Amino acid sequence: MSVETAAPRITIAEAGKHVGETVSIPGWLYNLRRSGKICFPQLRDGTGVIQCVAVKSNLPEETFEALKNLTQESSLIVTGKLREESRAPGGYELDVEQAHIVQRVPEDDPYPITPKEHGTDFLMDHRHLWIRSRRQHAILRVRAEVIRAIRDYFDSNGFVLVDTPIFTPAACEGTTTLFEVDYFEDQKVYLTQSGQLYNEATAMAFGKTYCFGPTFRAEKSKTRRHLTEFWMVEPEMTYADLDDVKKVAEEMIVFCVRRVLDNRRAELKELDRDVSKLEAIQAPFHRMSYDDAVVKLQAKGSEIQWGGDFGNADETLLTEDLDRPVMVDRFPTGIKAFYFETDPNRPEVALGVDVIAPEGYGEIIGGGQRAHSLDVLLKRLEEHNLPKEAFDWYLDLRKYGAVPHGGFGMGVERFTAWMCGTEHIRETIAFPRMLYRTRP
């Protein structure tokens, strides 16, 4: 059924600007209620959901019957007059005057995700369709807001975006968590686990840079906090020390949280997120040394000993009585990557920092000051059994104009999970890649 209309085409998000006007809205049937000679198709278009009211006496019989019997997720263009209605989703309703069914989902092969309960595996198998649901839609909207806020923060604070390669010849944090890829002429390369080493080169050219893109970790982890492919933002600054790194990390987090609160209240409401917990995210964050953190954890019953890294349970314990993130610095050098600068007063600890979010969301930022001495780096490469020839270009940065510098990395998905209050990180990216999940 095709109906031509001269009415202006708008999105559902724009409905408030067109009250009293006749408009056309293209979208998909989200839900449908029937009541005798009236039916209430709910239309979604990617910007929101609006309830339409189709009255049999006001429409051609063919149009009314088509709408009354329409199947879930059929595509259509609805034309009608907009009015305010406080009881309706979004606060507006559209009185249907015309409808054009673009594609009708067949009844013998219906849309697989129905209002009933579905198991997680089923939903993940149908992830390409599940992202249409209101909850998943809200999470991905928040993610987009987080990404935009991150870019705005760095772009407005003197950082230059410089993309770094996905294929790399060397490991940034050891080879055990790398995906090896066959390259040309029997060469082996790896999918990047971080753009940091390249960031150090670009920072030496521009002063302050950041990269933002997908990274890969070949950890056989099945926790709710891990993905094998995730997006990470990594700033790097020259003439900077550990305190500078902390300052930028804190500022960026507060900036991003505020943007989510300012622009995504509706999505947070859809997710039943307790926004008071996000409103508490203000500077200054809590700060403590690794030494003090170990003491606190042991007092809370953790079996951690000095020299051990924090597990998920430790990070949760550490923040269970805190209303905002905690910055833990000066970890043992033995559990940090080769490129960390050491504390000149305590060479057994690194000038690194982890920012740990409250509510059990764990580490959201890891970073610190980089070693800028050529001799120190050569020694570290040897200690970590890393081939010097793979890092020849990286060592050049210590030969030609080396300066104190530092930076950090923050995973978008873990940060988004914290903003949304979601239990599992897999919902914070459109198509998650996990240990046993590569489809769709």
C-alpha cells in the first residue's frame, strides 16, 4: 500500500517542534495495541518511540486493516497530526491520516525477539536485532555520548588526534595476550593491544596527542569486565609527570560524566540508573598508594600480598565504601609493563596509576609516567625478554630529544558500563567479541 504525501518528514525526536502540524515519520513498528475500532501502533525511528492513534472511521478501510494487523518490526511511513499527550511515550501522539507500509514482516517468519523472556545466548545470537530494543538502544546512545565527550575534551585541551596502526610488529605489554596475524611474505605481525608506543612518538612531534580506536587482547577471560576487542582512548603528553597524568585523567572523567548527565538523562532513566551516584563523581577523586591499598584490602579480608596485582574482587573491595573513583599509584615494578618510570626514591615501585571506579566497575584507567632513559629501557627490555630489534624505532625516542612524558589508556566499554549501571560489558558495544563469541 503506497500513499504519497506532501507533509514534511521529521524524526520522533523533533516532534515537540511540530505540535499541531501534519507530518510524516518513517520508522518501524515497535509495538501494537488494538481496541475495537481503534489501534495504537507504536513507531520507533532510531531517535525515539511515538504512539500513533489509528481510528477506523477516519481512515480508508484498507489502511486501517493494514495497520491493525501489522507485524512487529515491519517498516512503514506514517503521516498525521501531532499533539501533546502526557500519558503517551515521549509525551506526544500522532493521529494517523495516511500510512505507507514499506515492508511487512511475514507472519510465518515473525520477528524473533518477542516481549517474552529470552536467554542471553539467544539474544547474543540475534545481537543484530537485539540492538533495536529500548534498553540496548539506550546503552549504545550513552556510549556514543561518552565517545563524543572524550573527543571534545581532548580536542578542546590542545591534544592532536593521531591514529596509530592496528597491525604492529611488537608487543606493548608482553606477547602472551597478542593475536598473531600472518602478513605478507611469511612475516608475522600482531593486532595492537595499545597505541601507546606510537603515541609516544607522535607526542614528541606534537607535544600532546591521543589515539582512539579498537584494541585487542588475547586473554582467555570470561569475566563480565573483559572483551577481546574493545575501543580505547590513549592520550600522551610530553614534559609531563605522574601528577600531570592524574590531573588529565580526573578532568576527563568528570567532563564525560557531566556530559552523560546533561545529554542522556532519558536513556539513564530507561536503564533505571541511579543518577545520584553519577552526580557524586566530582573532583577531587580519592587517592592512595599501592602500599595503603594493600593494607586496606588485607583489613577487609583479601589475601593479597605486597607485590600482587589487584583482582576484580580486590578492586570492588577497595571502592565499596567510596562515592567516587580512587587513584592508586606506585605499583610494584614487577607487575607493570617495561616502559614505566620508577620512583627515584623507591626503585621497586613504578610511577604508574590505576583509576578504579566505584560500584564494582573496577579499573577504568591505567597509565603513568614513561621511562625516558635509553639505558633504563634497554635494561627493561632484557628483563622482560623482549627483542631489542623490534623496538629499535621506540628506542630512538630516547636518543633524540628524550623528555619526561606520560599518558594513560581508558576503555570505552568499561566506562560506558559504569555510566549505564550495566552488569556485563558485552552490552556496551554493538557487536561484542568475547572468548566464545565472534558472531554475528
